[in-house]
Amino acid sequence: MKRKSLLREEFYKQGYLSDTPVYDLHGHMGPVAGIHLPFCEPEAMVQRMKTSGVRKLVFSHHAALMAPDIGNRASQESVERYPDFLRAYLAFNPHYPGVFHRETDGWETGKKFFVGLKLLSDYHRVCLSDERYRLAWEFADSLRLPVLLHTWGGSGYDGPEQVRLVAGRYQQCQILLGHSCHGDWQEAMALVKDFPHVYLELCAVLDERGILEEMVRRVGSERIIFGTDFPWFSYPYYIGAVLDADIEDQDRVRILSGNALRLIPSLKD
Amino acid sequence: MKEIKLWDANVRVGRSLAGARAAVTGVDEILKALDHYGIEKALVWHIAQFEYSASEGNRLVRQLVKNQKRLVGCWAVLPPTTGENGEYFFDRMKENNIAALRFFPEQHRYLLRRRVFGEFLDQVVARRIPVLLSVKWGVTWPVIYDLLEEYPEMTCLLCDLGIWGLNRYTWPLVSSFPRVYLESSLLSLSDGGLEATVKQFGAGRVIFGTGFPERYADAAILDLLHAPLTDEEKNLIAGENLKRLLAGVKL
Ligand SMILES: [Zn+2]
């Protein structure tokens, strides 16, 4: 029924993978309105990463996304405290471009902490292709940064049609489809096929069995990025899902580890 | 931890009318999957109970679990007044290796409350038959709260607990009603879901489930296996709690 996986056996035994450090490119931090997150502060998060063999998490603090009055400072402070485990995305809220100017002006210092941008169009209620995002896209494009998008099937703000527009316009940055246009899997895979700088990302994908297998078959494991919304989702659960999928161990290594390093080599530091 | 005995409270069989990436059908296929994951026993329901017809779906479950040692069935229930549950319901449960019930009030278009189920649910409570209510399959929180107010001693297993942590909904129920349990398949998806719940209420109130074949069974198993809990706590969640509930059913 299933092919044998040495990685699966290892994770069953010890709860982490010795030779495959995991890189998670979609995380958050701090409290959030709709969920009781029991372990959302940086100390606890880093401890849990260690336990599950997660080498680095790239995150955007909930405050940076949801509370413009606090903003990206929240992310930066945690990276300063745990530089061995954390990097952040600079969150951009298109309603407050002034905040972004202030942060990107200091990019030379900022880039120690921030490795890319995070755009949350569905929540900010501005389409990805809207003029108000231009500043962020041009910034990412000029520095060839990864841009993690929240993408959701059926959304007029960040559904596949919107992604297609911006992927055509901005081709120097790397576009990570957070949640892989959740539900619109076929369209997400089509985007990855059509644009070499677009990647699928697994957050909120792995609670349904079989989609990952289809993704690996259609676009190849080189184009799939591991992400969890941690501290929303559990590492043993999410890594366990990748281990349970009917794919090869070499695919798992790419998804959990290799692809992230290829995209952001500095995560190794 | 060396040996963990897994009893899975949440396995769904059958092909969905809407198509599905993952479905298991025959007994052989199910047992093979249980072997692969090291699951000793499973409480199963059939998608036809929801999508097609409660009684016909119940028949499919009956055929599937009859004389099976590793499978126990759940039946779907309709309001007694329309007579669709058939006669000698509890006797037939016993004869057919059925030990738990599921309710789908949205899909089957009825209200899940005393006015509709009256003495039938008093019997279910007195017989300590586990009632599985799934948020994913259309049982809403106000319905669950109101039902438990009316039947506070009900043995109730809340299943498929959202893909985002739902402690603000579930914890008040676990703390108020002594026989409310949480099924673990999506509790495990939430970071620290098991750990925080056990810290609050002890390991007696969580029951292992995978949501297989819709979800990856390894995911729920590994989250339990590597949770920062004692072996005793893990064993309770893994199977002992469900074993105890099923042993207490009076049919
Ligand atoms: Zn996110």
C-alpha cells in the first residue's frame, strides 16, 4: 500500500529528523483575535521548534499584520532575541504606506532581521494588483526578495486571478503562495507551471490528505515550500503529514529543508 | 515511549458523492490501513449516512462491521416521530456491533433538541451511548451548548474540532459537563492543543482520532506520540478512554 520511508521511521522514534533540519517559511507570533494560542510567545515557540527539529522559522508577528499601531517592531525584537532560530517578513499594510517607508529606509540594518515581505490582502481588503501595493512589489522586485502572500481560492483580493496579474508584472521577486490558493489547488498549480518564480506553500493544505501528492506529481517537489502558520499549527502534526504522504523521501527533504535554503540561503547562518 | 495502543474514534468509510482524493471502502482496505498505522481498533461511520440516507448508510455500516473484532460502527439517528430509525433500535445496535451514534441535524434537516428527541435521548444518556457531534459535519456550537443544557449527563464526543484552535468553544463544555470528551484529530493540528487541554482537564477527557482517510493519520499519531505528556496520559488518550466508554455502553 505504502512505500517505506526512513524519515518516517526516524520521526516516529525520536520526534525530529537528524539530517534534515526543517525550515518553516510561514509563521506568526503573539496573540491573535480569533484563536486561543497557548504557546505563542517567542520563548515557548523556540523551545517547541527545537523539540521538533525546526532549524528556522520565518514569521510575521500578528501585531505586524493586524495592529498598524505596533507594526513590524514586534517581529524585529524577537529576531534580535533569537537570531539562531528566527527571521521575519516585513509586513506591508497598503493603507499605511508611510510606515513601510520608515522601515524600508532602514533596510540596511533591517535585512539582518527581515528576509522578505508578507502581504495579507484578504485581511487588509486591497487587491494584490492594486496601485496601493506597487510600492511593496517594486521594493521586493528590486531586491529580488521572497514575498509570502496569503492566497485563498475564490478571493477577489488574493485569489489566483490576482496572483496571475502580479506574477506577470513582477518577475524578479520570488512569490510564495501561502496556503496555495486554498481550495483552488488546480489554479495554484497552474500558476507555478506558468511562472518560474512562483511556489506553492503548504500551510492549511496538510489537513486534507492527498493534495500534497497531487502537487508533487504535477509541479514537482522543488516548487513546494513548507509552512505551518506556527504557532497555529503543530510541528509533529505538520511534519507527520508530510511523512505520511505517498511521495519519496527525497521529495520530503526538498519540501522540509532544501527548497527553503535555495530560496533564502542566509537561513543557514 | 515503547508501546502505544491506538483506538481511533474517527474513521470514515465510503466514497463521497462529490468525489474525494482519499476514500477507503471495503473491510480489507480498512484493516490494511489500520495495520499500516498501528491502529488496533476503529470506530467507523459511512459517508452515505450523511449524504444519501441515514437508514441506508446505517445498513452499509452494519454490513461493514458485522463480526469484525477491530471495527465498531456508529449509526446516524433521525427524529423518532417519523419512524425512520426503525423498531428495537437499541437491540439492533447490540446485534450489529454498533456502539455509538452520530447526528447530522443540518444535512438531515431537523433540530437536535429535547422537543424533537425527548425520551429517545434520555435512553441514549441512560445507556451511556457515546454521541459523536462533528463541527465539520454541520453541528454548530449553539446546538451543542443547548443540547448539553437539556441532557447534561450525555456522553458526548466532539469531533473534527475546526482547523483553527477552538478552546474558547470547547473548554467551557468540558469544564461544565462531566461526560464531554474531545476527539483529537484536529485538536492535534493546533500547536499545543493536546498539551494545553490535558493541563487544564487531565488526560481523561481527550480521545484519539485521526479523521482518516480524509486526513493524514500519521499527523495525529505523531502529535500524540511526541506531545510533552506522560506515558500514562498518552495511553489514556490513545485508547484507554475510548475503551472505557465503549465498555460502559449498556445495550
Ligand atoms: Zn499565515
